[in-house]
Amino acid sequence: MNENFTHLRAEILKTRNCGLIHCEFIERDKDDDIRSSLIKFSENQGFKIVEFDGGRLEKINIELAQKILTYILHYDLAYHSEIMPIENASLLARRFLKLFSPDIKFFSNSPGTEEVKNEIVSMTGWLPITQATFDTGVIAVDGNHIGCLWVEDED
């Protein structure tokens, strides 16, 4: 396992001390296309994606991926209460994204957001991929790896 990821995962699990956190970074089968990799990875995580690109997971850009990750580390999804300072959340999100190579692609179930001053202040909708009341995050795929930072929170 990647040592940078191991330390990052431990820090995320320690500082986002509520809900269920899925934080993974693994090698992907290079023979699989992105769709196959997403489906296999999601099934292994217990996610039910059914479809992507217009379904439960939509392709998003790096800016939105950074904002979603910062949001889910900064706030509890159910009550919008602060879990950690925004600066810490943003740094952890950037560290997660830097694990991947430049050919990275991002997917999320939360493309709808309400933003103020370029910061997400609420998620305006998502299609759940877990049994939790609230769940969202980012699945990232590059040529060699696939991973996620995803949270489940309950009301």
C-alpha cells in the first residue's frame, strides 16, 4: 500500500470522527476500461452505482472534486455542523487528489451544489449509492489507480 495514502487515510479517519468513511486507493486492472473499473470498485465497496455518466455517478472536474471533498470533510452531511476547520479539510482533500496521476477522472453522485464565494455551502441533490440517509464523495480513476473518499452520515 502507498505510504502517503496510509498516513493520509489515518489522518482522515481520526479527524472526520463521525459517520462512515470510505477512503481507499488501490491499483486498478489496466485491462479494464474506466466503466468496468468503476463498477468493480464500487461493488467491492458495497456501493450500488447502477449507472454512471447521467446515472448515479456523473463525471465532474477537478475543481468540483476538490470542493466536494473539502465539504464532506468540513461538515456533517446530516446537520451541516462543522467537523474540522475548512483549512484542514481543504488540505486533506488536496492531499487525496495528489495521490493520482494527471490523467485522473472524477466521479460523484453530487453534481448539484449551492456555492457562496466559490465554496460549497450545501449539496442540492444526489442519488444515494449506499443505504445511508446521506452519502456523497468522489471516486477518482487514473491509468493505474482507483480510489474514493466517500462519507455516509445518518440523521
